[in-house]
Amino acid sequence: MPLAKKNKLVSLTKVKPKPREHKEFIVKKVHSFLEKYRYLYVLTFDNMSTNNFKSLKDSLPDSKFLMGKNKVIGVALGNEEENAHKPNSYKITKDLKGHCTIFFTNKSKE
């Protein structure tokens, strides 16, 4: 069969995958937030609208929310005790499933 007649893989999307530098940027951001903030929470949600999330962010101006790929954030936190960035940060990785965000704050649970 001629070379031009071979089946070619055609992508139907115009979205390009994120480069490695973007993933490294997220890892560095997680590490800097771990150093800066005392508490870390995982917030899961179903069908959260932009307006609800924006009002939540505005009500907590001294805190940070981080959304991204769960696997990349899990790598930043550490998968095991040996490669955890902070003590016990690897335990949060198992809770990163579905639609979730990481909430960094210095405020206590109350």
C-alpha cells in the first residue's frame, strides 16, 4: 500500500497537553503553600458553580485554594512517607479523588 494511503491518527481536539514545566510549577506552588500555611484541607464538591466558589474564595482572603490534576498534586504532597515533602503530607494523597480542591489556611478547624 502506498505511504499516502496509510491510516493516520487525526486528533479531533485543539487542546494541547500541558508541558512538563506547567506540572513542575504546580509542584513548586504546592511546596511553597505547605511551607507558608499551617493547615491543609481537601474539599470535594459536586457541580460547584463559579459564583459559589468565588464567594467562598472572597470570604477567606488570607487562605489559598489550589485546583489541578490530582496526580500532580499527589506527587507534590508525596506518595509515601519517604518522599513526603512535610511529615504526614503523604496521607492526604489518598483523598484526592474526583472533583476536589486543596485548601491551605492558617485558621484552625473551628
